[in-house]
Amino acid sequence: MIPATLLERRFALILPALVLLSALTASAFPAAAIGSVTLRFEPEPTAGRYLVASESMADPRFRRTVILIIDHNEGGTLGIIINRPGIIPAATLGEGSSDDALRFGGPVEPRRLSMLFRAPATPAPPPANPQDEAAAPPRLLELPGKLRFVLGRDAVFDTHSRLDSATPRRIFAGYAGWGPGQLASELRRDDWHLIDDDPSLAFSDEDPAKIWTRLIRKLRGAWI
């Protein structure tokens, strides 16, 4: 049997080490993370944020894609794939179109056009036409970072004709869409990473195939 005085001495020597170990453990595993299987906190899916397909994405339509969220509410989510290159000039669509490349925006309504542009203010509406008093201006969605989005052929052509030549823009065919709760389910399944990034990413001249790879590498570093 070890004498009580000797035990007291040994405990006095061990106690500072136990305190130090406890402090190190607390700093490595914050209280918010203890007892939880989630060690990272991602933002909510809101307009202006990006979805980056995970490496385990099983859906071939979205594999290695980066999607800008255009709108998100209780009715669902609308997004545009920004890293699928266009091979068809938009000018082939007919009068009022442009020489901008027509990009693949997503598998939903692939024949429907939309346009994303970045401008400090909404372009001025065209002069009123007395012969067309019933015509309504195109619906325009405003996103963070001075991003603007219009959906529909007439809205795209009308808005495009009023943009300054220096205004960055992209024209898309089709879009990505999720019903109520569907995107949240896919996020819980780790199909997507949800990130904030520069709004100019949507207009990057970088090789589209490299955008996804660069963001995935950035995410790997963020979660180590």
C-alpha cells in the first residue's frame, strides 16, 4: 500500500499536467462540437451563394458542376450552372439576340433562355410604345453583388439590348430547379457544398472545367 503522503505528492505532480491536457482538449474540440457529428457549419442556401457538386455526386447531370443560386424560398430553389461552356452562338436564336455564347444552365426547361448580368443599377426601361400599352417590363431578380437575372426569351433580348457593352453577362439555356425541401435533403446527403464566393466567379474567363477542381481543392483545405 502506498502511504497517503506519497499519494498526495504524486497527485500534486500530476494535477498540473491534467489541467494542461484539459485545456488543450477544450481548444481542439469546442463545446459546440462536442457530442455532435457535425464539425463544420455551412451557410444557408440563399441567392448569390454557390453550390459545388461533391466528389460523390451520383447524378450525371450535375457531376462536377458549380451552380449560382438565383432564388430560394419556401416554394423551392432556382439556380444556374456557371461552368458548362457554351458552343452555340446566341445570335442563332433569331432577331434581337447577340454574339454571346449560349451556355447550358441546367436540365430544367432546356429551351428556355435566361441571362445573368452584373450592373450597378437596373437598366432603364425602353421608351413607352403607345401601340403596345399592355406590354409589361421583364421581371428582373436582383442578387447580392450587383447581380441581375432575367428569365424568358423576350426578357433576355429586351434587357440585353439596353445593356452597356462593358457590362458582364452570360446567356443560358435551361436552369436547375429544386422543389420545397429537395435541396435541403441533398445538402444533408452531402451531394453539395454550399459556399460564398466572389460574384464575378459567374463571369470568369477561367477554363470552365477547372473552376470545379479549384473550388474542391479550396474546400479540402478548409475542412482539414
